[in-house]
Amino acid sequence: MRPDQGIPKVAFFLTGGYSNGRAVAGPAYQLRNLGVNIFSIGVGSYVNPAELNLIATDPDSTHVFRMSSFNDLAGWVDKLSAVSCDGK
């Protein structure tokens, strides 16, 4: 992990499904403890909203996104850039 001061550390978790029984809380917790701001993006109708919320940094209202298809991702780039670059 880069030790640069003042540069936000951001991760985007993009999924079209669910964890298949693997624990997601531990790795997400470890990243958040390192100061990483995690955004969860669920695509399609087979995602698990509870897992998206568990992985994302709080508040979920600004860190969890849903879209119907991967084609919609291009339209979300500006929104994701705006919320991920504010340093929160």
C-alpha cells in the first residue's frame, strides 16, 4: 500500500453475484482498517444487497450502488469519481 499522505485510498468492489459461501467481512474490515474507502457496486438481479452493504464503507447510502447491467457502468463513472475523490 502506498504511504502517500493526503491521497485517498479507494477500492471499487464490482460484482454480478454473491460470495459463494466465502467470508467477505474479514477482508473488507482489514482494508477499511488500512484507511481504504470501499465502494460496492452490484450489477444485475443476482447480487446480495446485504453483502454489498457489509463490504462497503459506511454510510451505505453513499458507498453502495446498484445497476441493472454492466452497460450502465459508463454512466456511473462521473458519480463514482465525485463521491470517491472527496476524501471521505
